[in-house]
Amino acid sequence: MQRLWLIFAQSVTVALALLFVVSTFKPEWLSRTDGKTPPQAAQLPFSITGAPTAPAIERTAAVPSYAEAARQALPSVVHVFTSKEVKAQRHPFQNDPLFRHFFGDRGGETQPERRASGLGSGVVVSQDGYILTNNHVVEAADEIEVAMHDGSKHLAKIVGRDPETDLAVLRIEAGKALPTVTFAENDNLKVGDVVLAIGNPFGVGQTVTMGIVSALGRSHLGINTFENFIQTDAAINPGNSGGALVDADGNLVGINSAIYSRSGGSLGIGFAIPVSLARNVLDQIVQTGGVTRGWIGVEVQEITPELAESFALPREGALIAGVMRGGPAAQAGIEPGDVLVSVDDRIITNPQRMLEAVAAQAPGRTVKVIVVRKGKQFESRLQVARRPNSSER
């Protein structure tokens, strides 16, 4: 019995060894020979000897490209390099009398000076060298150099600045006609429109980023006195300030001005000054060297729901918090506590709209204003004065 079991075990071992050898070197001997295709082969969508080929996709529309818009706008966007002398800070110990008694006044009474540099962007708006940029790019600069798209560099001088809109105008003498940007039609921009931001972020060189218009008419941001920003998610970074925001046709729709960021880099919330406001400031600076706005001598504040309920005030308008003695508003009989609801037939919904409506008036012009006092409306006329600039105020 033991001998039979040994023969059986040896026979099984040899059979398995033969099966392994045949399946390894001659697998076709074990395939079906009835002429039918094996089920596995029928399931394969491609030949096992070649890579799978993707099916051809029939495109019904061209892939959008903004190369033409960028090509049109790029030559008019320049890099602005600024420098200024600043006094180096003295070490706090040098101001300590005890320290100076033992170690002497090593720094002297005069503080050492060093040069600080900055960078930004600008947009050429005329062939004879006028450039529009941000005020904060060139503010307090001793020397300004502009690098053109073709690599040439020119010294620039400030024609005029408007800190209240953060705009400034430069001029260079290039000795030739310069490529200029094309201004877009006013108020044609809509939320969702594609825009390109062009500038010199971080000094790496001319860069184009794409996004859409996220919102229009952004205000109450505390950035400028007059705010009517275009919000976009096109990447805007330090160095883009003063650069161009253009539409899909390459036309200028705004001047890149600010970003919302906790890290200093782009978070997809950038703000640009609309072309309508920029062009108005540009024209005034080129013609007169500055910007003239109307002023009526009042201090205003927002009407909150609590104030409206407590003092029976209208929900919309600008609450007069203070009136300058002898100013246009005081002469017209306007008092603190009044609510200004209309200026020159323009409805006032909040203090920002009041500021814009008054600033748009030419100094010396007499305008009609409507005021609500103790629930009753009355009409008055006042003569608009010139708005003092920041240094005068």
C-alpha cells in the first residue's frame, strides 16, 4: 500500500511539472482549437501589441485665445522704477544719554542716508510721452526711470498727482512716437467679462494674467477718497500697480491699483480704477497740472438702521454730521442732523455718492440741493467751492 501511494505522488509531481513547462513555453498548446475567439480577446478594445489610440474629438468651436488682445496692449505698458533718499534709523541706544556718556555719539547728530528703490507699472496714453500710473508708485520719488516694451529706458518727470484717486501722470521725452493704449468705451464693462492684467509683478518682467470682472462699483474699502473700483480675479501682485487692465479686445478698461491680501501675494481679489475716472483725472492733470473738484463744506456719515429708527431719518441719503462755519452749506442754511438726498437732481443714496456728486460740480457753480429735516423736505441753492487738496486740509 505504501509503495502504491509513493508511485501516485511521484506521478502527480511529474504531471504538474510538465504542465508548468508547457504553459510557460508553449501556451498555445493549451488554447482552444475549435476556431472560436476566446472570450478574453473579444473584450479587448485595442491590439495588445500597440498603444491605445484616443478617439478623434470633433471640435465645434475654436479654443479661445487672447493673444491678439495681449499683442495690441503689451507695447503700451511700461515698467516704472523709482528711487529716493531716506535717512537710516539711529539705534535706540544712541538716543540714551547714559550710553552716549560712556561710548560717545558715534553716529553724530546727522543720520546717514541711503537710497530706497521701488517698482511699478504704467500705461502710455499719448504718442508724445504721457504715462498714466498710480500715485503711490511715484509718491515722494526723487528719480523716476521708465523702461519701454522695446527695452529702451528714459527718465520721467511728474506732470501731476491726484492722491484722492491714487492716480499720477508722468512724461518722458523719447524723441519718437510711442505706442499707445486704446481706451475702451465708458460703462460697457459687465460682470463676467474676460479681462487681462498687464504689468511687472515682483520685477520679473512684463507679465499677462487673465481673469474675469468679479464686481463693479466697489467702494467703502478705505483705499482712496473716491472709490469706484473694478474687482477682478486676474492675478495682480506687487509691481502690477499702475499697469493696464484690458478687455478681450485689448482696450484699456482700468488701471491696476490694489489687491486684497494677507500674505502680500495675489488671492484673486484685485482692484482697478475704471477708465472713465482715470481719463477724467488724466485730462485735468494734462491741462492744468492738477485736479479741481467741488466742495460744500460738510462732514457726512452713513445712515445706519439704528440711526434711522431712533431719529426717524430716511433710509437713504447722507447724514450731515458737521457743517463748516462760513462754508457753502452753512450759507445755504444746511444744519447738522439734516439728511442730504439730492444734489443737482442727482439722487444721493449714501455718503460716497454725495461726495462724488459734489466733486463733479465745477467750483463757482450754483446747484440745487434737497434736504430732509425732521421728516420734511426743503430745497435750497448753494454755490459750490473748490475742494481743498490734502495738504491744505
